[in-house]
Amino acid sequence: MEKKELLTVKGLEVVFESRFNQIDVLKGVDFSLKENETVGLVGVNGSGKSTFALSLMGLLPRNAKIVNGSININGSDMIINEFEKDSYNRKRHRILVNEGIEKLRGRFITMVTQEAASYLDPLLTVGYQIFESVLFHNKERLIKRIDSREKVDKGALLNYVKLLNSKDYKIADKFLDGNFDEYIREQILNITRRDDLTDEDKKNLILALGRAKLSSVQRFVLSHKGVASRIPGLRYILNQLILEEGYQLAGEILGLMGLDPTILHMFPNQLSGGMLQAVLIASAIVNNPRIIIMDEPASSLDPIAQYKLFNLLSKIKATFNLSLILVAHDISLLTRFADRIAVIEDGAIVEVGDTSSVINNSSNEYTKRLIKSVINI
Amino acid sequence: MRIAAYNLKKTYESGGAAFGHKVRSINDISLKIREGQIVSLVGENGSGKTTLGLILSLLLRPDSGQIFFDVPDWVINRYEIALLKKDLDSMRELGKDYSALNKSKLGLMDIRKKIGVLFQDVASSVDPRQTVYDIIKEPMVVSKYTDEQIHNRMNELKNDVGIDDDILHRYPHELSDGQKQKIGIARALATNPIFLFLDEPTSNLDPINQRIILDILKKINSKTRASMLITTHNIALANYIAGDIMVMFKGETEEKGPTKEVINNPQHPYTKELTSVAARKANYDILYYERPYNSDVKGCVYHRMCPVSFEICGWTIDEVYLDLKKSFGPLDLPNFKLKIEKGKILLYGVNKDQLVKMINLYKNKIRSFYAIKDIKQEDEHLSIELFDYKEVQMHKVGNAEVKCHLFEEDVSTLF
Amino acid sequence: MSLSHYIIKRLIIAVPTLIGITLFIFLLYYIIGGLHSNFLVAYGSWLSSLFSGKSQIVNTNVYKGSISSAIALFLPNTLMLSIFAAVLIWFIGTYLGVFSARHKDSAADLTIKAASFYLYAAPIFIVAIVLIILFGVYLKILPFSGEINPLLMVGIAWFSDGISYPTHILLIDALIHGNFVIAWNAFLSLILPALSLALAFIAGVIIMLRNSMISVLNQNFITGARGKGLSERYIVRRHALRNAIFQPATFFAYTISGLLSGEVVIETIFNYPGMGYFLTQSLINNQLVAVLDSVLIFGIIFVSATILLDIFYAVIDPRVRF
């Protein structure tokens, strides 16, 4: 079955303008990404990889301009060829469609950058910053999750756990699909997929889903959202509920990644680089995107943290059906991980193909040099 | 002996003046580097390797400890004998005459000429308003080189480091990463130092440039016999360039010795982790990230992340308490309560079988459970008693030294 | 160290500061005013009078009575004026500062910048007089004195001898007693003094906030937030403003002394019955004790402002605490 193409880039040209001259950073890049595939983009520093990643997200700095080419994400063209007004009411030629990209950004396509520490707001907890992604794109989901827990059938949960006990997983899955709505299903799956808990713990947590803990005020606020959002006191209660649910969801994601949810209430300066990187990844996956761009996610980490990171990536790739674009300067990192590799030199793609053929059978001098230079034990 | 350092300690105040707590950056580190030797400090961010390097380059004063720079071997021998015999008077006297920490301002300037430093982020360690030529020239000017000497030295550097003429009149922000590192090296070498400290010289570079820089360093080392101290978090890099290696973790030396021996036959669990990750075949699953506790670590600093830690490694009652809380907490058991009283942990709402089952199930992941010595069932609760931990020593293993409880004499075979 | 610990520490440090301020004034009086008794004894007796509860009598041309009742009368008015000014500074300052930063280099931005520089540099009494002429004389919309038309106050029970009860602040007392006409007039007569006082600081806040915002908006975490698809408005409010507020807040806390001295000038120009007015009257009439007490009050206000700033920092910025 032909895999759908999610992202197509043709002839992308980007220039950086400084006061005296103009530098061509991307000189006509072609690139494609299909469903469920991981493509690595490798090149030396300065070859244009990060610029490419930022272009896809519409996050180029102000002194950068797209001067030619097209970017098509999920069927929509992201670059328009006319004068348009941006959010500052100034005319710009060829900008990314702002509303289009803003709907997709953070939901369909997300990005994880290097150096997590400087990409997080130092004044807010990391849990809040994960929650923000959901708040903006899908607040409803949080409300529905709380709702579904209030209304879930305790008997059904008990039966499901009994089926798990009997180890009859096929029937258990069918039962899951037939008896629970998608929100409970998601919460149950987020528990069963964790591998840092025993089966006993998982069953207890599943049963705990049915133990409603909302007060009557909270229940009122939840079922009369329209009214509640207009009265200040009630609105506060509603927002608190949503916030807590956001932390809960973020905790589930962290649990899936094998991390301790208590870090959610900490601030960026209290956590190590590896954990902050994990937080960035969590905020990238929380909205179930289809594409994640990783811009050298491991280069600021020591090898052990790098190793943990890549383990994590394999795990979420499998769990979430993602397509990944991995930008790196170390080609050996991509060997285990990428289906295809694109090699970029000086703003242009010089080679692209399946990982094994690029690594083992490349005829390109630059690629061969990249492969040979990696220092191994 | 080029550099000999003994029992260096340094602590920082972190968290601002009002709320600060002390962070032990370096805890009791000793190190010796001969002429022509390349030593690599390997460790993650926060292990203290940068601080140690800065102290050895005499850019940072240690809180305590001794440093000798470029002194005859007999001074070192005498000092070490005095150290073993705890002869404080001799130590003080030798320090008075030879210590690098005691020098007058002129003496210090003299020493500084012989030390070159390459910082991790070259871009922020150079004056952005100076041209490359001026940047490299500056140390020579400070050391009062004549114009002819400057001219000759510049030519030498251009050849050794591989700098093209047209770069000399550019500004730092116009250069590529690889070129910036070369400038940094040239500046560090300007006054022909006999000791170089390079702080993660290639961490920001792609593999091609990495190899170029490391090869330059190797060439310089063989040409000038300068000693080098290179910090890195990549043990493969240490393997490529260094003759000797010192593995650091949170301010302590965990293992040190000849590179080949340490990498081919690692003894310390942390070293094993580093080498298997670098060889891309980890032998065990590194399952969790370290939980950020706020208290001081007791015993061996690595014990919380060590996959083979056991009861004497440093588990305290607080750590076991937190782990029990984390294990039983999410289960939402009725009557569950956890307390610490009179040096024992009291556990309510759980019977002995449940606890033993939990311990056996999780023991391999939650190593703090190894510290549980005894569980007594009292009327309403379980009373848990722990083993005492021991402080950790350095042990000699072959040509290397390892700081690990596994090498204590009376450790029973637990594995 | 916990938050309460920190606050107590700061409060303890505040005491020597206050002693220093009052000692200095005392010294000035001693040298210039030619007091004859023993310096330390005199200072000591003043200090003890603070604690004894007996208040000294002050005798100026316009007011005769105990100091403590004087303070009870004048301080609330000063606080009212300062708070009003602070509200203006906060809202106008932050709004224009953010606006200026987001529309960098536009015509509006340049105008705001220019106006801010002028207003910051101009002496406060000139600004006050210009405003009086503009709004009070030409446009005739605002009353230009701190006093209300006395005819309005005839026969009102809670207003006797020119003093309103219970809070002594006309605006609030009028609201308490439900007399909205008087309240409205009181409000109007507060606008010009508060505005004259606030303008220079609004300008300062705008300048600082603008610079701070511009540099914050260039930081990586703003790009990260945009990468999550958050709207620009939300980013400015939730991320940028919070991070950018430290500079203007520090500026504000440390220029509180300017605000207080500006008060004195403004109260004189507008004939406003506040602490500044009391202080000048006491000075003119050589009432040392009243002067010292007033200075002490001002000192307390200033020191509280800096303590509040430190607490603000500690609460908002986790990097201070952890």
C-alpha cells in the first residue's frame, strides 16, 4: 500500500539578509516525507539544516526570507506568492500562510530543538509548558477526559481488568473498543503501555480511573461551561480543573516515556539537560502530531543522556505512529534510526536514499567523508 | 612533573544569595600530569571537569588542596611522603617554596605564560571587536614579545594549526565553527605553553571538523611535548587522543588510569556504562533518569544511578523513604502511611508479605531496597531497619584506580 | 531558606536603614538648625517618644495638634494619591511599553519613545503646571486644586472642620456614605495631581519595559512557544511580559524615592493635604519632631517598597529560590 506523503518541499530557497549583503543559505532544496517514516537530514554545521527545519515550521527569524519554492504540508501550501499582511500589519512578500501554519504548528507538525534549557520559559513550571500545547489546540480534550472519568462504568472497568487477568488480550482489546469512549480508552492505554509499572500497579490504576473525585461545585461547573466561564469565581474553578487535567495528561505522557511525573511541578533551572530535552519531546507529542522535527536533539547532551534519548524516540515512534525528521551532524546516530537519509552540503541536497544504501554504498565524496570522520571506540 | 595537584576541593553557592545552597563542585581530587602526557577528563555536564581544569590552569582558586606547577620530581616525592606520614610541617614548608598557589603577582604571571587555555565556546571568550590576528597576538603582547618574535611565532602558528592568511584579518563572527576553534587553539599556543587546558574543544563541531581539530592537537603534542588536559563527555574522543583518562562524576574521581586499560577493561559501573553506550551496545536497560533530589548525596555519589549499587553504597533513610512512597503511593491503598521515627521507617496499611513482594519485584530497578536490613511486623505497622552505608575509598586495580564499594575487601558475592 | 525566613531577614535589615535615615536628618538639624543639647540624648529621647505613645504637639500656622493625629489625617491622602499614581503608572506604562516593543520602529513607537524621553527629563513641577494650564484653564475639564468646592460640603455630617471621616480620604468616605456626587468630584480633583506625579515614571517604565520586551522577544523560548502554535497575544502576556517585567519593576522600586519627593512638590502645587504638605509646613515652622516623624514615615514607605520588590522577585522568579 502506498504510503501517503505528508510533507513535500520543492526548490526551497532561503536567504539571510544582513546590513551589507545577502547570504544564500538554502539553494533549492527538494525534500519529501511519508507517513510513518523517519528521514535523517545530515550535514556539517552551517550547511543549512537548522534553517530548513525552521522554514518548515514557519519560525525563521526576521532577517531571513523565503525567496522561492513551495512547502506543502498535509495537502496545504504553506508559501503564498503575493503581498500579504502579517500580524504586524506590514507587507511581506512570500511569507508562510500565517493562519494555516498556526493551526498546524504545534498540532500536526511540532519541533524539538537543541539546548532545551534556553527554549523553555524560566519562570513557569515545565508541566505548565507542556499543558500549554494542549490548552491552545485542544482544550476540549481535557474537559472530555474529566467528563469521561466521571461517567465511566465502574463495572465495565472491573470486567476489563478481569479480562486482563485472564491474559486473553484479544478479547480484552475488543472489550476496550466496544465499551469505553475514546478518552477513557486513551487513559487506559497510557497506563498499560508504561513499562515502569508492574501489572498489579497497572490494574490498580485502571480501577482508580473509576473513582470519581470531583466535588459538586466542580461537577456543576463542568456541565454548565458556558455559564461558568462568565462568572469570575466559577471560571477560576473551571480553569483550575482544566489545568489539573493538563498536568495529569502531561504526567501520563511522561510516564509513557519512563520519567517521573513529579518533575512537572519543577522549574527549568532545577532540571538537567537530558530531562529538559525530554520535556520538550513531551510537549511535542502531547497533541498526537503526525510529524516531529528534531533539530539535533542530542548534541548538547552527554552520551548517556543521548542514548536514553534515542531509546525514548524509538519507543514513542512505535507507540504514536509518527513521521520524524531528524536533523543531525553525526551520521552514525541516524544509522539505527532513520529509514532514509538526506545529505545536505552548503544549502543543497547532494544525496538522498535508503539508509543502508547511503551508509554502505554511497558514491558521494562528502557523504563518505561524513561517515569516515565519526570517532568510535 | 608538569602539574601535581592534591586533595583539591571547591564548593559553589548556587541559587542566589538569599536562598543559596552549597554545591560540592570538586571533592578531594588529586592528579598528576607529566610532560608530553595527554590526560582526558571524562564526565557529564556538572561532573566538575571544567572547574577542575580551571583550577589546574590557575584561573580559579580551590577552597583547599595543593598545586605544584613545573617543579622537579624530588619536590613531588618529598611532598607525597610527607602526605602519607601526615607530616603537616614538611608539607607546609614545601608549599611555601614551590606551591603554585603561593606565588607573588610576578611569579604568577610567569607561570601563566606557560599555560594555555581553550574554552568551550570560543566565540564568547574572544573580543568580538578584534581581528583574528590581534586575538592571537594578544598573549604575546602581554608577555612582551618583540615585533620580530611576534612575526616569527605567528608564522609557526599558521603552519602548525593550519590557518590561512585571509582569515587573519577577519572578525570572529565571520568565521565558521571549525575556524573559530582553530583561532582558539592558536591563541592558547601563542606563548609556547608547556601545559594546555582544553575544555570540550570539539563538542560543538561536526565529525569532520572534530577530527581535524584533534589531529592538530596530536601534532602539537608530539612536536612541543606540551602536556594537555582535555575535558569531554565523549569517552570515544578520549580514546582517540588521550594516553590517560580520569572519569568524573559529580565532583568525584570514579576511575583513573591508562586509557587503553580503562576503556578495554572498565571496572567502575559508571565507566562501564560510558563505554558500552559509546560502543553502541548497552548491556542493560538504563530505565530511568535520575530523580532530582534536593539533598546532599551520601556515600558514593553515583549510587543513585548505579545499576549494581547495594547496601553500603550510600542509601540513606530519606532515600529509602522516598522510594517506598513512590512505589506504594500511586496504588492508593487504604490506611497507607509512611513515617520516619528513631532511625527506622514505619509503614502503615501494608502487610509484610506485600512489602516483601514489592521489594523482590522492584529490587533490580529500585536499588535502595537493598539497604533494607530487617522488617518487623508491629501491632499496626511494619518497622523497617536499614543497613549503614560506608564512605567510599579509592582502590588500586591493575594500573588503574577505582572508587567503588565493589572493591572493598569484605564484600560478599552478591552478583 | 523558606520565603518567610527571607522576609524576616529583610525586615531586620530594614531597621538600621531607617535609623540611618532619621539620624541623618537629625544631624542636619543639629548642624544647620543650631540645636544645643547633647546630640545622642536628644536623638534617644525622640526615639523613645515614638514608642511611648504620647505624641508631641506640633504648632504650625495651619495646624495645631498632636503629631499622631496629624499623621492620621494626612497620611491616608498621600497614600491615596500614591496608589492612584501607581495604578496609572502600572496600566499606562505597561500597555504602552508592550505596544511600543511590539510595533518597534513604527511611527507610533517613535512618538511614544520621544514623548517618554521628554517627560522623563522634564522637572515635575513644570509638567504639573503645563497640565494645569491645559486641562484646568483652557479645556476646563478638570479642577486644578486638590480641594473640593467648599459649597458642596456644607451640611454634610461626616465632614466637619475640613476633615472627612472615617478614613479621612474624601473619595473613599464619600463612597462609604453613598454620596456619589462628592465622590465623583473628589475623583476628578485627584486626576491632575496623580497624573503630574505619574507621568515621569510612566515614561521611565515605558522606556525600560520597551527595551526589556525587545530583548525578551528575541530569546529562544519565545521561538519555542511560537513553535507550539501559541498566539502572539498569549505569548506576549504569559511569557514575554513576565520575563520582561523585572527591569521596570526594579526601576520602579528604586525610584520610589523620586515618587515620594515628587509628592511633596505636587502636594504644594495643588494644595493637597497630604504628608508632603505636612512635612513642608513643619519644616517652615521649625517643628523638629514633626519633621523627623514625617521623614520616618517616608523612610518606611521607601524601605517597604524595596522589600516588596525583593519578595516579588523571590515569588515570581524560581531561579532565586531554587
